[in-house]
Amino acid sequence: MSQPMKGLVQFIADLRNARAREVEVKRVNAELANIRTKFRDPNLNGYNKKKYISKLIYMYILGYEIDIGHVESVSLLSSTKYSEKQIGYLAISLMLNENDSLLDMVVNSARKDLESLDEMHTCLALNCIATVGGRSIGDALSNDIFKLLISPTSPDFVRKKAALTMLRLYRKNPNIIMPGWADRIVALLDHEDLGVATSVVSLVIALVQDNPEDFKMSYGKAVRRLQALVFQKEYSPDYVYYEVPAPWLFIKLFRLLQYYPPTTDEAVEAAIRKVIFKVVDMNAVPVENIQQNNAQNAVLFEVINLAIHLEVDAILLDRIVDALGKFLKSSETNVRYLSLNAMAILAARYDTVPIRKHIPAVVKFLRDKDISIRRKAVDLLYCLCDGTNVITIVGELLKYLQSADFALREEMVIRIAILAEKYATEYQWYVDTSLRLIAIAGNHVSDEVWTRVIQIVVNNEGLQVYAARTVCSYLKQPNCNETMVKVGGYILGEYGHLIADDPGHSPIEQFLLLHDKFPNCSSFTRGILLTTYVKFVNLFVEIKPQLVQVFEFHSTSIDSELQQRACEYLRIVNSPNPTLLPTVWDEMPPFPERTSALLTRLHQKHVISEDKRVWALGNKQAQVERAALNLDQRGSANLLSTPPTGAHAVNGDQNGTAEFKGNGLVPAATGAAGRSGAPPPPPVPRKGSGSTATTGKTEPLLSSNWEEGYRNHLSSVSGIFYEDSLIQIGLKSEYRRHLGCVILYFKNISGTTLQSLSVDLSNPAGNDKLSIATKNFPESTIPHNGSTQQVIVIEAKQPFEESPLIKITYLAGTLKVLNLKLPVVIEKFMEPANLNADEYFKRWNQIGGAPREAQKVFKNISASSADGQLARTAEDDAKIVSGMHWSILRGVDKNPANFIGGSVLHTSAGGNFGCLLRLEPDNDKVMYRVTVRATNEALPSILAKNLTMAYQL
């Protein structure tokens, strides 16, 4: 501030010296009354406004409600003095929210400051906009902020603030990013200032998650920037933090790469792997300095996440696992937590064999003093569990469950239930584990868990007798919880008759076991028990009087649900129709096939996240299960209508008995007739399955003058591909059978330096037909008359029609974007075939007509020049035909003006295909008719089309 405000200093001192709350309130009220009086003065100068608004800010910070000074704060924004403008923006940032109507008054002043030549004023406006945020202010000022971001005259610190302000506004309203901004924002990833690059990559990370296709050029730029940081050491000493270069930029670039699938480009893939190896070597060795160690660990764990995402080779994987194992022994809680988290992610992508050796150490972390470590240890054990260690891991989790924190118990119960169901190989073990889980967890067992146990028992005949006996043993325990009573009531009501002849399990003993718990149960559980009793009436006539007495007693219950249920059951029991009771209360049929609600519940929490890199807990199979659950962005799950697979499938053999097939329970279907009156376990609500419409990507608008270079190179191998006043692009190509190589040469002819050159390839034909890969990165900066090159390797796998597209961006004062089509057509992979007349006509007849023939008539648009002379001679025709890799067979056709050709197309996956050509010009060479036959039905129309295109010069 330009000068101290004595009144503000004295006011703050008065409040601090107030010894009672009443004294402070009295002083604040007096000051508020004074300020109201002062604000009525139309001649109040800027200094006094600043002083009084500063007092209001201080009172607001102390928690007092302030309802004055907002208009005066806005008026300070128009001041030319920095201190007054600063207080005005500070007051607005603190006391206004994004929905305040007064923000409309701020927009004009903020826009003037954004356009100001005073960088300090511009930064004040950016700080205020980023703090307040909101849709309205974003819609009004986003374009001005974008101009500041891309303007070459903006200072670096203004660009940094502009990028972060844009990020803040985007999070509030994604619609502020216009379609044409993507390339310009991505170009700033090459900015020489690391602070600008770091701020921009934060913005790009948020944008990529919602629009990965629009920002896909950021992938190559991120890799190239990492190469420069690691190998060329392109960073200034100002960005070295405790001997770790630019850790924040490293972390953000590694994170950016994780939002895209692993690249198929050989050059990019090789560059990433070299960077990963180098960074792991640089940061894997701990040091004594805590700050340096923290920075190294931050970079190391992020590069490990990237390596996991890319599915690296076994050598690097072993090194990562060894490093993580060492971090498990660290004395720092944060390091242990990050190591456990990285191992959990590793288990989600790889075979977990290298990590299993650390299971004993992970089990010990279940007793760690930090709850976050205990929680992450549970996560990792869940991820490492499979059919070989399920008994050990589930046993350890059950032991820990008895003393686990209440915050962990419900989720642990779900995971134990999933593991027991998925990897069970014995009936008894599954039943014992599930019922023990319910006995230990009690009220922490969610409805999804105990209902799933019942579903498995109902759908597996082999489990029913053992389950009934086991649940009786738990019901006899004095500390039996209510969830166990629910399970016992349902199972005994269905299958109690199967054990009625066993000692200690007679009908009256089963009834007493349940009814002893009846008074202490909730209304819902009592309803289940009443339903169990009416099933007993159907199964055990000898205890009917005791059961009828229960119904009569509850027919006058004050609980309306119990009263209605008891009255209805009493009416059924006393019905004179002898077939009513057995018909209504016949055995329940198997539950319908559907996805386990346990998986739905477990994976729900991983959907609601800003970070789209979220992993599903579990091994590789868990990732498939999570995708199959069709989780929407709101976190709700749509139950699949198709039969589930694996542990949740319902398959029956010819005898209708259950089997264990591999790992997991595979229940068999039983009879279809069922006892419909028994209350089934609470169903999971089935929500309407929403679908997201997928719209195909349209081909980008190609740059002007693209056609000439493209058509010229259809029948030639080198030359100028594209040229304008700034850049010249040359092309040289070579093809051998199904392989090809295209080299693009970029020469700067602008007179100034070209910066941030990027080349991005897209493949409309699809990778299954045409494979494209780059072999190098072109230099991002090209001086005047300098040049760089891009090597592209191509492989034809199947016949294709669409040529690859190339997008070239560079900065020459402003951003320049070129969208071109590479002259890569199917003819490039053909070899001319020399045939005599007999061979030609024999093969022509063997191929036959449609659909292996295509014919096209086209006009020669270059047929005559301005003076009326022919511009294209027979030699020109021959050059085009031979340039398209057709042989020219002389003497085959009776008309010597016709061109007869043959060729063999080579593809790596589809094999070789024979192709035959007949080109017939009319007498004046104004019109041509081309006929093509090929052994592949898709080829004739493609070859005829490409030859026609080559003639349109």
C-alpha cells in the first residue's frame, strides 16, 4: 500500500484490545454506523473509500455480517491507483459469490483491466475472476482471458495466471472453451518458460478428460517435453527444487499421458520408455534431505503410475515392484501409503505374482497406527486375492474385522463377501465364511451382502442342507445379531424341513430358536419371521397350534405392517381349501440371473470423481466387471439384463445340481415352480439403462491447396507436397511389398523463426487395415531457412480406401494449422505384373464380372490447354498408369490407344491379390473409361476411384 491507513490500524488495535465479546461487538456496531454515514457523502475520495472498505473486510473476516460497501468496492475498481484497485478486488473476492447480482457491475471494470497495459492491474483482475468464478462472469470474460493466454505480448506471469483462471472457470462451466481454442492452448505446452508450461498443462489435464480427441496433440508434445527435460536438461536453475528439476511439471506431464490409451506409435512409445527408465534411475535412491526425498518420491510415484498404465516390460516391472517393496519399510507414513496405493494399481493391470511376495508385510499393516494405512492395506489385499490365496487373505481380513475401525467395517464386509463368492472352491468353506462374516460384522452387514448369500444358497442345492445346519448353530449363540436372524429366518423357512430329523433341529426347536429373538428384532425382521412361521405351518403340521397362536397375538399389533401380515397369514392357515396353503407356500424358485449387487456397491464410489484415471479395486478381472456394470457418471449402476459370467453365472447340469467349475460358485437351476409368498431378499432397484449416443468423427476441413500436392504424389514418389508463404513441405516415399516409408521435410521460408511445430497423424482406414507409426520427433523450433523432418512407417494389412490425414501446427506470430491428406493409397503397395495376352485374358475371365469388377467413366479436366493443344499425351497417360504401380502390357489389346495393365497387391494380413486394368481413352482424350477387376471384391471400386483422382490434375 502507498501509505499506512491510521484509522484502520487503530480500529484493528481496538478490537484486539477488547477484553469481552460485548465490547468488541459494540465497537464493530459503532464503526458500521460511522461507515454508513461516510458512504452517504458523494464526495468521498478514493483513499477514504479504501480505508472504510478495509475495515469492512476485517470485520467480515472476523465473522460479522456485512451488508454495506459492495457498491463502493466496485467503484474502487475504476481507480488508477494500485492500492485502491487492490482493496476493491479483494473486497469483491471475499464478500461476493458467483451468483451475486453485483458481479454484472464488475465485468466492465475487469475487462478494462484485462486489456490494460499495466500487468499488475491485469493480474488483480485475473485473481478476482479466478476466486469468484461462476458461469456468468466466465461467459462474459473467457474470451478476454483466452486472448491474454495466447498473446505473444503477454508477460509470462500474466500467462500463468490466465491459464489457471481459465482452469477455474472451466471447472465451473465447461462450455467456455470454444472449439477452435484447443490447438492454440496445446501449443503453449512448448513454451520456453517452465512456469507457463506447468500452468498450461494443468489446464490441458482438465480439458483432456472431457475432450481427449480435441487435445490429442498434447500427447506428443508432453513426450517431447519430457525428453527435453530428462535428456537435454532444458530447464533453468530457478526451477530446480532441492536438486530435483521441475518436479511439478514432471508430475503433471506424466499424469497427462495417463488419460490416453498406450500409444501405438513406435517412436513415441520408445521415447516414453526411455524417459521412464531414466526417471526411475534418477529418483529410486533415497537421500537424507527430507525435502529432496519428498520431491523425488512425488516424481517417482507418478512415473510408476504411468508405467503401470502403459503395461511396461517385465524388467522394468520387477524394478518397480522392488522399489515399492523398499518403500513399504519406510518410517514415513506418506511413503508407505503411496507404496500400497501403487501396488494396488499395479495389481489392477498386471498378473500379481511379483507382488504376492509382499503379502505378509501387507498383512502387518492391518495393525498400523494410521487408519489410512490400514484402509489401503485392505485395498491391496483385496486386489491381490485370487483362487490360490483366498483362504489365507479372507481369514486375515476376518481376523482384522473383529477389531477394525467402524469406518472400515461396512466396506470390508462387502469385499470379503465378494472374495468368498468369487474364489470359493468348496461349499462348506463358502457357507462358513459368509455366516462367520455376518456373525462378526452384525449391523455393519449391508442388505446387499446377506441377500447375496441367500441368493447363492437358494440357487445351489448342495448348499441348502449345510447352510440350514450351520445357521442353526449361530442362532443358538447368545450374542446372535439381527442380520443373522434374517438369514436364519429365510433359510430355515425354505430348507428347515431338510434337517428336521436331525437331533436338536426338530420343528419345535427351530421355531423356538427364531422366536426367542423375535421380541428384540426390528419390524422388518419380525415380518420375515412371521413369513417363516407360515412356511412352518405348511411344512410342520405338528407345531401348527403354536404358530397360529403367534398369528392371533400379532393380529392386534399396533404395528400396521405386522398386523396386516398376521391377519392375512391367519386367514390362509385357517382356510378350508386344503390346497391353498401348499400352493401359495411352495418352495421358492432360483433367483433370476443378474449382476451381483455387491460389485455394483463396491465400484460405485470410483465413478464420481474428477479424475478419469480412477482404477477399479481388484485384479484384472475386476476391471472387466466394472466395465460390465455400465456405471453412469452419476454413480448409479444399471443392472445388466444379460446373464452374468464367472462367479455370478447360473448354469445347471442335467441333474439340476450345482457344480464348482474352476474358481467361484456356479449354481445350478432348480424347479421353476416356486413359493411366491415368501418375502425375497430386498431387491436392488432396477434403473432404466441410459445410452449415450455415439457420433462419428467427421473428417476435418482440409487446408486450401491441399489437392494439388496430394494428386501429384499419387503417381510420383517425391516432390513439393505443400507450400505457402511460411512453410514448404517436401515429400519422399518408398514402398516394398506391404511396407512403405514416407519422409516429410519441413522448411521454414517465413523469414522468422517457426516455433512449437507438431505433427499429428490420424488413420480413418483403421489400424486393422492400415498401420501407421512415426520414427522420430521433428524439431519443434525451425530457424529461418532451417528444416526438420518426420519419418512415417506404413504397413498395409488389408485393402483400404481412406488415406491417412496429417495435422501440422506451428507458431509464426499466430497459430497456423494445416490439415492435409497423405498420398498413401492402396496402389502404393502393388507390384506390376508382366503378363502376355493369353495369361491376361485367362485371368480376366477367371475373375469374372461384378462384384469383382468396377467400371468408371470420367472426364479429363486437363484435356486441352488455352491454345487448344492437347495438354496430356500418351506418354503422360503412361506415366500416370505406371506411377500408380500398374504394368503396361503392350500388344494385348487390339486398340493400341488403350492401356492394359496388371499388378499384385501385397498385404500383411490379407495376403496377395491379383488386379487387372483396362483404360480406354476416346479419340480426343476428353473422356476415359476405366475397368478394373480384382480377386478381392472391395478392390475394384477403390482402384478405379484412385486412378480417376490421379487424372484430375
